[in-house]
Amino acid sequence: MSIKALVLSHDPNRAFAENMTKAYDELWPEHPFQFYIPFQTNRTPWSDGLSFVPSAAGIKQSVGSLLELVGDEEMVYWAIDDKIPIKANQSRLRRLLTIFETLSESGQEEIDGLCFTRAEPFKKGIAPRMLAHGGNFFVRRLSYRGIWQHQLIRGRVLKNFWRQIIRASSPRDLDRYAWEPLPVDSTLLAVRVSALYQAEQARNGIPTAVATREALLRGILLPRAAEHLEHSDKDIFGITDFRQTMIDFVRHWRSGFGH
């Protein structure tokens, strides 16, 4: 089984995309994804399993270029470069993929997506519902909340969300659209207990400490990382402060590789 993984990225964020795809290769070597990455001028691959998609710069243009490759009923893996896997339970991921494939082919209920990371907290009035499939319990999401997490999703559901997002004029609008109810014919599931743990790679354009540390271990220097050594991941995703570790790794990288 091979699944297109759509990587929302562009040339200035190339290092984030590289860090993310290499994390999948290390944490989940048997993953079924072929990563499709928008580019403007630099299409030099850093590993196997990559396809580069020509695109104009900008989020709307990048997503538009990716969605042109996807059929409405095609199942893809939505993987923005702002997130990175930091822990994976490979045996559970294998089982979940098998369950998902079985459910999708059974015809009993059309499943339009599955997130391997636990569903995010919900607001009053749009709480997720629990569903049982063959003894396996999932959360059925009733809104697009969690859409920025990496997840399996059907093409038409992603396209429908994007048609709303392109009208957004501010970050507040982006958050509001994330709470929009799903179309009644869409079924997006999430696991009750994470099989894949994700962390943010950047906050307000500044690389997080955990992403910087992971990148440096792979010989990658993220944009702006060395200029913002004070940035901390304290209390984000339960990760402790890696500030000093990040400083040490940046210094090591600079002395041993960077110059």
C-alpha cells in the first residue's frame, strides 16, 4: 500500500520538511507514504520516497498545487511541515492501518479520515462521539478541529475545508474555520490513545527547541534557530525545557559541521 503524503511547505521551509520526513523514516521505517513537497526553485531530494511539485510561493498556491494531484475519493496523508513526529508505536500503527483499510473497504460505513494522534480537547456543543468498530474504539470528530495534525483524510474532505480556509483574512478566521462542523456525510476518526505523538516545529516562525534538537541530530540547521536560542518548549506537548541542550547542539553543529 502506497499513500500520497501532502506536505504543506515551500522553499524557505525546506529544512522543516526535511526534518519531518526524516523523522518518519526513523520512527516508522515501514510507513506507506510517498511525500509530495511543493517547491519553487530547489527540488534536490534529501532521501528516497520524495516527489517535488512545482508551485508558486504562498500557502494558497502550495495547497492548490498539491490538491490538483488528488482525486475526490482518494485517501491521502495530510502532513504540514509545522508538525513533526517525535514518538511512534509501530505495532499499533500497523494495526490501525489494517483496521482503517478494512473499514474503508467493508462498505458498512464510509470512513473519510483517521488521525493516529489523540483527538484534541473540544468545545461545548461540538464534542466528539465515541465509535466502536470491531472492538476498537475511536473518537468521531464533528468539526475540522485538529485538521493541522498529520492524518489520513479523503480528498474531498480536505478540499472542502480548503475552500473555506482560502477566504480567511486573519489568524482568528483560521481558528474559527477549524471549528466549522464537518459535512454531514463526512466521517473523520481519531484514536483514543495516541499511536503517533506529534510536536510543533515552530511557533510564530521561530523553531521550537525540540525541533531544533532533533534537526541537529540529523545534521539539519532550521531557519532562525541559531538566532533564537532563548526559545523554550516548556509546557508544550509535555516536553521539558531543552534550552541548554539546544545551545549545546547549535555550538556543536557550528564547530563540527557548519563552518
